[in-house]
Amino acid sequence: MIAPLLEVRGLRKYFPLAKGLLRRVTGYVRAVDDVSFTIQEGETLGLVGESGCGKTTTSRCILRAIDPTGGEILYRTRDDTVVDLAQMSAGQLGPLRKDIQMIFQDPFGSLNPRMTLFDNVGEPLLVNGMRRRQDRMDHVVELLRLVGLRPEFMHRFPHAFSGGQRQRIGIARALATGPRLVVADEPVSALDVSVQAQVLNLLLELQSRLRLTFLFVAHDLSVVRHISDRVAVMYVGQLVELAPTAAIFSRPRHPYTAALMRAVPVPDPRVVGDDGILPGEVPSPASPPSGCYFHPRCTFAEERCRRETPVLQEVTPGHFARCHFAAELELGVG
């Protein structure tokens, strides 16, 4: 079998907490704590969870925008060699940067306001060796057409575009180097709902045409359901469930995932839904609870959940959950 394009094994990212005049380390914030998943070439994996769960930190570790504390990030290169991005130096990562690109959440903040559309989109081409200006201009024209923008816009500045158009510019810039893996960090959360649909459909079209692989980070389950082949759910830095999209929406195996499903509004005024509100507060990743991190808020928790840390186990083929009772629970989502 062909190795996955990306395999993350036991990824951890701890941020030290320092106190006092001598700034002694007194603890750590476990932003990402033992996260493992794979992404096959041409697949979209949706990474979801509430704010502060560690999903953006996970994506930044994969991009090596920040250095992970531990774990492996195995990437299959174009010649089918598997390398560990977590162990590579900046010099070794350089040639691979063009293969792994990112679409940012804020379409305006991610663009240089002092640079024209041509310079914003063409800069990655210049950095990667395309010195001739006309060659860059020709390539930018192709990219703009690819994302649904008119080439004559290339000499305008970012402030002249709407939010949806700016996000298309960001997508064009991410595609400039011909990447294989694109990390999309909540790329539609700052857009109007009607524009969100247009951008999502554009990403699906580009994936089909260019055979792209996506790690799609989001907190909106309806968006993830529309675009993802599989869904991974995070809670306090840990992956608590991973399954194909249809399976996780029809029968979630972790109580936290089920609560997220119940919180999604139903577009029918006759349906009396469950608001999905959980008791208690999200624990701090600096001092997570013992055993299962979710047990203080879980209605199914038993003494075992307080003492033993659950592992991510395969409940049914391809469906993983970090819960002691994942195989027994019947979790309604309606």
C-alpha cells in the first residue's frame, strides 16, 4: 500500500509557564497532547473543536511554523521518500516548504496592504526562483483565473477587494508554488454565509482539478460536513474521535462529539432541539484533570474515567474514539 501523504504520530506541543524574577519554569500548557492521524493523498481531513482546543497549534506544528515538543510528522515527498518534518532543520525544510502551504483565517491580515495583488501572489514564485517578472506575471494571471478573479485586478491593492475576493487571493497565493498539502485554518469563518459557500465550492473544485490534499481546520460542523472526507475532533489538546464524515455525523462514539452535534441549529422551527450545553467549564490545558480530560463534564463518567487515561481505540473499522465506553454508549444527536 502507498504510504499516506501525511502521518502524525503522538504530536505534542507544550508551552512553558515561568514565574518569579528568575523566570523559573513551574509548569507547562499542554496545547497539543498526543495527537495522531493520517491524511491520504487527495483527501480532506476536517479538524474541529472549540476555541483553545489546540487545532491551530497542531496545524502550525505540521507546517513547522512552530517547533513541536515531541512526536513525529511523517511526510511522503514527491519521490515517495518518507521524512520526519519534526526532526528537520530549517535548511532541510526549505525545499519542502513549497509543497505544504497554508490558507489563513483572516483574508485581510494575511495580505501585505502595501503590495499589489500581483506582488502578494507572485512573491512565493520569486522566493522559489522565478526571477523573470513576465514569467511571474503570466503565472499570476493563470492563478487568478483559477480562483475566479479577473487578471486586470492584479495591480490593485488588497483594500480594494471584498472579504471573499481577498480570501480568493489568499488561495491563489497558497497555490502559487504547486503544493500537494494545503492547511486551511478556518478559511471561511470571517466571511458571510453566502460567500462561505462560494469559497468552499471553489476549494472542492480546486481539489478535484489539482488533486490537492487538505487539512481543514474549523469549528463550524456544517462547514466540515460539506467539505471533509473524514473528521477529527479535538478537546483540550487531545484527539477524542476520528472517523469518516458520514459515520461521525450519524453515530458519534464520544460524548463530546455528540454534544457538538446537538449544538448545531436545525433549520426547522417545528423541531425542538437540544442546545448541547455541557455542564462545567473547559479545563485549562495547564492543569488538565486526571484520567479522561472530559470526565468532569461527562454525564456517563464513572470512577474508572477519573483514574484511567483512555487511549484512542478503534471502535469499528476506521472509527476511533478516546473513551472507555465508546463501544457501549448509544449517543443520540437529534
